[in-house]
Amino acid sequence: MRALQVRLKDRSYPIFVGRDILSRAADVLNKVKISQKHAIVVSQKEIAAHCQWRLTDALAKGGVEAAFFLTPAAKSSEAAKSQGTYFKLIKQLALLDGKGRSVFLIALGGGVIGDLTGFAAAVYRRGIPYIQIPTTLTAQVDSAIGGKTGIDLPEGKNLLGAIYQPRAVLSDTALLDTLPDRHWSDGFAEVIKYGVIRDARLFSILEKNGKEGIRKNHRLLEKVILRCARIKARIVSEDEWDKKDIRIVLNFGHTAGHAIEAASRFSREVTHGQAVAVGMLIASDIADSLGVLKDKTLTGRLEKTLLKFDLPLFYKGLSTEALFRAMGYDKKKTDSGKNRFVLPVTIGKTAVVSDVPTDVLTKALEKRRN
């Protein structure tokens, strides 16, 4: 088991990465001094079926009693972040806590479960401890780290939220074994993002090995997750509250990517990772048009690497007008209303550019339409 630290003074916490480390959950609780002996584990039925008893037994070794809260079945995992599900979780918390049992929360799942659990932990009794046990590659390299939490409203995603740090992140790579192939590709879109924005060595590893080469090599997979987690931890340590324009670099590929998702009405036919993949290429094309891109081989290398991870180079069927409308609601816009993009300069270096001209953006969007 390898460990690194998110350094936030009194809110600092460790990230543990390794294979078959779920069994050491009680040790993790001891290390981060969680004294509560009653946990509510927030998860989904499909995830709990694979690891509920392993986690329950692991917690019992430390004298922790676990109860499970499973989010309702739905067509979309995003439905777990609804107001209704959130209040059901709060009610279960209150019932257990009302019996004189001080409780903490465990998020056992992907980014949606992490968002829901973290927000409940932030709000209940003005804050109780929680830990993240991410079960997707996307969550292990990205969303479980940094403390961004939230739930959705009918008017939009993540409109209720808080930055509230976990006490620890436990990333067991064995939990990824049952992931569907599509989820692996989605996760690797975020890994590729990290390579482009901060880590040329990581990008070279991705270029060389491809999806199956990393997925089937447990030691290499652990190394890749650690490199991504280290980058995220460093950025969060420098800009915890997302106020210094440091954390914005993590949005590379997401401005256009979120627009593709929104214009597709968050259809299951277009995953987040697929949208981000095309969004990264749109950002690269914009950078080239504006003269920001200094490494002229970058776009080609990025395209070839995306294909090695079964990620698309184009989006389908959306009008430029629909994408522009979707970007009008993008939270990465500046307060002045101008668009803002994270653009690649070289592998490992980016620039933030505001007010990209409409004709440049239109050209980049149309180039990536299939």
C-alpha cells in the first residue's frame, strides 16, 4: 500500500493506493483518528454486491459496526444525487445518531456516490467525518480527491454543494476489476487529461501501453493512479477553495465536454469520458488556431492516444448552436460573461485563455463533428 498526503494544514488527509487494501479499512480509520464506531456506508446495489461483506468484515476488525444505505435503482447514476435520495440518507443518519450512536459516513462508489456522501457529511450536524472508498478509475484519480461535494436540483447539476474534505481516501485497485469496459475508457480520459496538463512522463506511459497494457498490469495501474492522485493532491493543496485560478487547470477538456453532454441531454449514449476526450481535442484545435499551441505534434499524439483507450475523436449530430447554448451555462465562464478555456501549450503545460473569438470556437467545434 502506497500513501501520499493532501496538505491542507488541519484538514490534511492521506490517500492510500494499492491492491486488495480494502481489508485494511480499520487501520486507515485508526491512522486518521476516526473514533466513531458506527458507519453508514453509502453505495449502490451493484457495487455492494461485490464488496459489502469484505468491507463489513474489515470494519468489524476495528470494532466498527456498518449499516448500508443503497441509493434507489434508476436509469442514470446521476439520479442518486437527487433531493429525495439526499433526504432519505439524512433521515437514516438522524435515526442512527438519535439512538446515541455517533456516526460517520463512508462513500463506496464512483463520483456520484462521493458527491452525495460528502455533501451529507458536510451538512449533517454542521459536519461529520467521512472517508472515500472510490470504486471507479475516474473517482480514484480525480473526483474522490479534493472535497468537492454536491447534489442536483431539477434546474441543474451540483447547484447545492460544498467543499468539504474527507478524512482519507482508500483506493483499492482490485475494486476496479468488475468495471465495465466503457467505465475504464471513461476513467482513462481523466488520466490522459492529467498527462497533458502536468505530466509528460505519464502521457508517455499512456502512449506506450494503451488501455489493456495498463489495465492488466496491476503494478503499472497503481503507478498511474498514484501519479494522477499526486497531481490532484498538489493542485488542491495550492487552491483548496477554487479561488486562485490554479484548480481551473483540472477543467482541461471539460468546457466543451460539458457542452457536448448537456446538448446531448446527458444521454447514456455519450459518457462523460467520451465528451471530455472530444473536449480536449477541441481545446487543442483552439490552441492551434490562436497560436497558443507550441508543440505542433501534440494534437496528433493526443488523437492516437485517445484511440488506444477506445475514446472518440468526434461527437455526433449536435448543432453548433446547441453547443453554444450549452456553453452559455458553463460554470467555468468568468464573471464578466466571457468564455474561458484551458488550452494546451506543450505536453505538461497549459494556458488559460478568456474570450475565445466566436469564429475560432465555431471552427473548432465543427472540425470535431462527425
